[in-house]
Amino acid sequence: MKTDAQAIARRPVISALGVICAVQFVLQLDFSIVNVALPTIQRELGFVPADLQWVVTGYALTFGSLLAVALGSLVGLYVGSVIAGVLCRLPQPGAAGSPGQARRTD
């Protein structure tokens, strides 16, 4: 029988899995919509089949680059907070009790 602590510990994992599945579904839906719209794009804009490949590639590159920027900003925020945390814990020159500070002998 699971204890309450084990059930609480599993909730974030299950929630994260649900979010990942929902995001993957939306991604597949987006690419399906683009592919369904290709015949209309070809007819309305007079594209040849080779140009349709550019439409799909352009959509994928734009989406991928925006996703990379978003992921990069999250990683940057994490790394920046870690660096700031380390720097704040270092002894400051001239602070009371910091190594290398001359002690008064009055």
C-alpha cells in the first residue's frame, strides 16, 4: 500500500508526463494542419510542388528556432541563477570575517 508521501511524490511526474503528451499532440496537430492546407496554398498562390516543400520547411524552421530560443532562455535563467547564487555565497573583500582581512589588535 502506498503512503501519502509516495503518492504526493508521484504527482509532479504524472503531471509533467501529461503536459509533455499534450504538447506533443499540439505539435502533431499543427504540422497536420499545415499539410492539409498545402493543396489550397498550391491552388491559391500558384505554387509548384517544389515550392510546397519550402512552405513546410519554412514552417518547421521557424517553429524550431522559436522553440530553441524559448528553451535557451529557460536554460539561461537557470544557469544565471546558479551563478548568482554561487557569487552571493563567496566572501566579499572587506566584509567582516572574510579571509585575508587584517585584524585589529587593540
